Amino acid sequence: MGLEREVAVPDIGEFKNVEIIEVLVKPGDVIKPEDSLITLESDKAAMEVPSSHGGTVKSLLVKVGDRVSKGTPVLILTETEAAAASSAPVPATATPAEPEPAPSPGPTATAEPSPQPAPPAAVVAATALADTAEPGQSVPHASPSVRRFARELGADISRISGSGSKGRILKEDVQAFIKKALQRADQPAIGGPALALPPAPVIDFSRFGPIESQPLSRIKKLSGANLHRSWITTPHVTQFDQADITDLEAFRVSLKAEAEKRGVKLTFLPFVIKALVAALKAYPNFNASLSPNGEELILKRYFHFGIAVDTADGLIVPVLRDVDQKGLFELSAELAELGNKARGKKLRGSDLEGGTFTVSSLGGIGGTAFTPIINPPEVAILGLSRTQTQPVYRDGQFEPRLMLPLSLSYDHRVIDGAEGARFITHLSGVLADMRRVLL
């Protein structure tokens, strides 16, 4: 007979009372230490909880829909002598995606705090951009369900006062906030009535032909709310340009052999990142955030770039940190790793936080230009489209040149059109001659 052992939820950071959305094992299964047992879901991320020991599952103590915290029993495990000897407790400290009131994990005017380490077994898969407080503002004290309820009603939870224990925001607080907002909306605004959109008509599309209804993925439902809020609350302007990257392509090709020796694939993106750092240093307003009161611009002296990754479930934007301190090959390796983690649903909550500028590349798919949506609290985003060889008039004659389309969206409250044009022109110049990065 083997030794029976109760396996419980390990330290998962500040996650508490989190719902189980999937049970990954069943009685009779033989598992090893660090094998995933259950999947938890907060309002922003899914997390697989690992086993601290190996053996045979005797019985399950939880089911889908249950809510668990650190220390909640998950199952009874029968260990063999060999499994008991090889098993060791697995620390599973996941980076908190929703901490209790504490100094904000979001961007500050000085430096980005280092993310807490998490072992490979404590996997967090991003389902949306993480909610972060503005600099100088504490994270609202509310449960995942209350946060979700507030988002569904379009309420900014950072503006809601909590009436619960220790200032915790309750569902009733959100309802009261919405009620007051509706009362204010009924009052005519200065210069005319309050802006209101008519409700969307309900249409029975089946009257016109066969239809099929498919549910949106979890990522698209959650990130859609963020994109919608950004589009209607941020005055977007998009500036377009083309960068001549003929010489840059020749330089990239010359480095392919060395890149292969290092085991990395060298694409254009690391070069664009290095050029962007140079442009952001020349125009720091683009590497900033608007303060909550709208009266100050918070300039960031660090460079953490959000990189949009296309996954089967939707768009995810993990953050590549300290890009100004890394070389081309290191950036290439980290970009590939972030992409694999995003598509494999292995991102941690900290992988989504602290971005200062976002890059969205559609070059591998196609298109000539598009309007990328700003990722608040950032104030700008760069879109890249497919390169094309075009005739360019140089030195009295047309020459075939490789051109990279650029689409720069920015917050017009922070950046005016002239500054936007200067920034993208400067960026194009750096891409045309990477020696300018040294200036």
C-alpha cells in the first residue's frame, strides 16, 4: 500500500476565491510532480495549478465551478515509495494579476518593479490586458466578479468608493455609481444635451438566410471591452509613412549566418525596436502616460514594449522589457519565446504589465496600412505592414527600393499632428540608416 497524501492549492500569489474552470485529472490517473491538476480563472487570466507530489489519483475533492484559494484541498494522492522519494514541494508563487491595495504594479515615472518569479508549472495564460492603476493611484480593492460586473456596465472601478470591509468595493457600490452617472447624464450639458448613442437595433438575421452563431473566445470578449473603451475615450490620430529599409535588409541578411549559429531567427522586428528606442529618446512624449486628472504627462525613463501576438483565441499583447538594454540577437530570442508562450497559453500576469509603447506587425500577413488602436495607459502605438519593392526617385533616376509601411496612432490630447509627423519622419530616417541609432 502506498502513502496517501492530500494535495492542496499551492501559493498562487494574491489570487483568492478563484473559480475552477477545468479539472485536468481523474481518479486512477498517474501523475508526476509539477503535472497540472486544475485550471483556475480570474477576471484577467487563466492559471494551471501544478501538483506538489507524484503518484496515483485516489479521489478528487473539487469540481468545476468550485472556488479555491491557497491551501484548499484538491485531491487525495496515493504515493508509491519511488514517487515519495522523488516528490518535492513545488513552490507555485504566481505573479498576482489582481493584488490587494498596495503600490501600483502599473507604470511609474521612475522604474518598473521586477516581476516576481514563477516556476514553469505555475502557468498563467493571458486572457486580456491586465488592469493596472495609473501612477500614484492604488489598485482598487475588489473581487474578480465585482471587477467583471463593473466592466460589463462600463464603470471605471478606480473611481468607485468601496463601502465594504477595509474599503472593498461591493456590487452595490458599482450599482450606486452607475445610478449617479445616469442621473448626471439626464442633466443637460453646457452648450447642449448630453451625448447619447441610440441603442443598436435587434435584427433577426435568419430572416434573410441561413446563419450560424459562434461564441467569442474569452480573450476577444475581455479585450474587446478594452479596445472599445480606448477607441471612444481616446482621440486617435493615425500618421502614415514609408521607411526605405533597402540597406537595413542587406544588413539583416548579412547577419543570418551568425543568427543561425546562435539558434535564433533574425526578422525586421528587432531592428524596428532598436530604431523605436532612438525615436522615443528624441521624442519622449510618445513614451508616456496621461495622469488620471488629465493635467500632467508622466514621462517614463524605461522602455518596455508591448508586442501584439496573433493567437488562435485572439490578440494578446505581452511586454518585452528593457528593450533599450538588449542587442538584436537577444531581442530575437525573447520575441520568439514570448510568441510561443502566448500561443501556448503560458504567459504570466506580469508578462502583460508595464508596457510603455506597443508594436503591432501585420507584415507577415499583408496589407499596406491600417489604424492600430492605442493600448491605454500608453499614448501611442506603431503598426507595421508588408514590405514592398517600389521605384523611388534618387539622384536623378528611379531605383528599386524596399519600403516598409508605418502606421502610427497617437493620443491627440498629448501629441499634436506636427509632433506626430516629426516622430514618424525621424523613425523612418533611423530605419533607413541604422547608424543614426548611435547619435
